[in-house]
Amino acid sequence: MIGRVTHQTIQRSTLGNLQLNLDAMADLQAKMSGGKKITTPSDDPAGTSDSLRLRAEKRAAEQYARNADDGDAWLTTVDSSLQTSVTALRRARDLAIQGTNGAMGPASREALAVEIEGVRDSLVEQANASYLGRSVFAGTSDAGYAFTGPTGTPPYTFSGTPGATVDRRLSAQTTVRVDADGAAIFGEGPTSVFAQLDALAATLRTTGGDPSTHLDAIDAHMGNMLTQLSAVGARQSRVMTAQVELKSTQQGLKTQLSSVEDLDLAEVILELQMQEVSYQGALGAAAKVLQPSLLDFLR
């Protein structure tokens, strides 16, 4: 049996096909304006899944990079303070050796003692170095300082929490310590390097006192500082390596995400032009097949 094809059937079929063509053109224009080939998950379910996974990895890499930058700033502060402290302690050692000169009078020895106290104050200042309001030598303490000064009660008290460290996560498996143990570096209370310099100044003010008796203690404190300085340098090297790797990872993820989401503009433009040609041709053909009658104008 042959189905009956009426003029209205042809009209509806033609208009339906033209509408499909317009929908395709609108979709291509929307993708061109957004620059993305996935505007809704239904455009490419598999690509949408890949995009979500890559975006999650990219956000994680960006957070790790921020952690690495923050850790590098912490370690730079620690390194700078330790280097300054080592330099100051070497000056104190030179002054102690200078004070062993038996020809020096009381005024000269007093001048050396005053300078030693200046070195002590400088060391206290370096031991209380901070980054963004956090002491870099007091671990997780929120006191704002690592050591009390010479007028503290008692003096040179360490405010940090033993065993508490400040860490920064550089990857899912890697964390790096970014602070330093002030008690291990400078000592605490009467055994601290600050108290040792006070004792050195008192010896210089004592008639017949021998400053050389303090050299071994000064050398021991200096050795602690140099050991910690080496450890900080090793950790900072790890952080800097991680920064380079994370930048490379972020760039790789951006490239992968672009390959999943971004349009091939030249291909879309060509496809849109083909749709336009097809649409214009369909309009021309429909105009010839569906000639309007006087009744069409009167409706």
C-alpha cells in the first residue's frame, strides 16, 4: 500500500529538517562563543568525566604549589636568621679571644663586655624571627616569639612545644618541615647561647677573669647552628625541586585539559560554513517545492 503524501506533509517534513539544521548551527555558534566543545555533559559524557578528573588534579597541584611557595618563604626566613646568628656568634668568639689579652685595662674589657651584650641581643632578635606573624623557631606555638629576653622571668625561656613541627604538604605522599627547633639551636634558659654570652660578659668584667674558658661552649652552640643550617638547606632544596616539578605538572594538566575541552576553531568554522551552505540550499529547494498560494498570504 502506498502512503498518501500531501502538500502539508512535505511542508512539515521540510520545516522539521530546517529546524534540525538551525539547531546544529546554534550549537556550533554556542561552542564558538564559549571556546569549549563541551557545553553540557551530554555533549561528551566520557570527555566530561576526563575534564572533571583533570580539573580536580589541577586544583590539587595548584594547592601543592601554594604550599611549596609558603614553605620556601618559611625556610628562607629560618636560613637568613641562622646565617646572621652564626655570624654574630663568630664575632662573640673573636671578642672572647681578644679579651684574653692580659694587657687590656678595665675600660677596654668593659667595652668588650658591652659589645658581647649587643651580640646577645642580636641573637635573641634572630631567635624570635617570624614569618607572617608566626615564629619560625617555636613550632606550632602562637605566642608570637620563641624566647623571652634577658629581662624575662625566668630569662631565655623557650615558648615552643617540644616535638610540634610546622609542615607543608608538597604532594599526596610528601610533606616537608618548614620550621626549626629553637631549643635545639639556641638552647634554653641557663644552658642557652644567650646565657653563655651573659657569662662571657661577666667574666670580662671580672678582674683576672679568663674569657677563653667560654670558647668551648661557644663552639658547641655554633656547631648546633651549623648543623641546623645544613638541615634547613637540604629541606629548602627539596621544596625548590618540588616547585619546579609542580610547575611542570600544572602545565601538563593544562595541556591535557585543553585537549579535552577546547575547540579546534578552524574545524568548527568549516563545519559551521558547511551547515550554512546546507541551510541556504535547503531554503532554496523548499521555496521552489512549496510555492505559496494566495490563501497562504491571506492566512
